[in-house]
Amino acid sequence: METVINKLKSILSNELPGMSEHLKMTPYRALTKIIPENRREGSVLLMLYKKNGDWYFPLMQRQDYEGVHANQISFPGGKIEQEDLTKYDTALRETFEEIGVESCKIECVGELSEIYIPPSNFLVSAFVGVCVEPPIFVKEEKEVKEIIEVAVSDLFDPEIVKETKVKLKGGILLKTPYLELNNKVVWGATAAILAEFMSLVKNDGSMFQMT
């Protein structure tokens, strides 16, 4: 585990590709040139963990509610609150609230590029952490419909990248790339964040096969 932690810290300390990778999964973001000053800010966590000899990370499907991200697949995360000392603290707090993993069990290994989400006017910071033991998930029933454990090895399969049409608020159909993970459609900001992570680790994917 220490090998993976140290390698990830090294990789994430270098210059990040950012938008060039985000656009591979969200090409429509090329139209978003300006981030509004009145944006809201939030954080998410890509939390890696080892279980039964393999590496995983959790995604979650949000519940149905009145909002632009209802029923979508996302990382644990949410908006920055006054109690949060840092953006990373936001990611940790939301991870505990939504999927029940305590912050003391997670080691931060770095940060991916920020990404702006126009429909909800959020600028999102994306952190990468390693849970030092297999997590015991407890979902927050009001917000989380399902916790989805995804094998990191699935990210190295080119067949997961597909294309679909997504119905947006107002009935608009958006043609977009997506990632098919555990038979789920992962698109939008979550897919863009994963695209950047995939690009950073693809040349050293063997690290996730090490003990």
C-alpha cells in the first residue's frame, strides 16, 4: 500500500492536464469560457482502497430529488460549509456523511484539477485519498440511493468509454461520452475527473497490482 501511496503523491505533485482531459468526456465544456464570480464551491473525494487483493474506489448514485443532479452517479462530496477549515476537509466531511467512512482512515495523496459545473454553478475541487483499510460503508439514505464499488483495473479497459444521449432538465437531449462502470452510466463532471485520473496513472497502472 505504501508503494501506491508514494507513487500517487509523486504523480499528483506534477503538472496536471486539466481541461485537455476533461474535454474528452465533456466536450461541451469547451463552450464554458468564464467561471462566474458568484459561483458556489465544493469538494469531492476519489477514495482508493484495497480489498481482497484488488484496488477499488466508491461512487454513489444520488437519490431522486428536485435538482439538476438527481439520480446521477457521483463521487462523495458537496458544498463547502463554514465549519470546514480547508477544501479537503469538505471532501472528508461529505465522505463521512454520505458513505460513512471516517476521515482518520483516509490519507490524502493529492489533488486533481478543479472543474466547473455550469448547471449547478459549482466550482469543484477533486481530491484523491487512500483509505488505509477496507471501508465499511454506511450510506446516508436521504441522499444516497446506492454505493457502487468500482475496481481500479476497470479504468484501464478502453471498452468502458461509450456514447449516449442524456435527457437534461427541460427535456433537452445531450449527446455525450460516458464511462460504463458496473453497468452504470457515469458522465459529466464525474467522468471528466476520472478521465484526468486515468491519464495520470495509465503509464504506471502496474502500481495497483503491487502488494
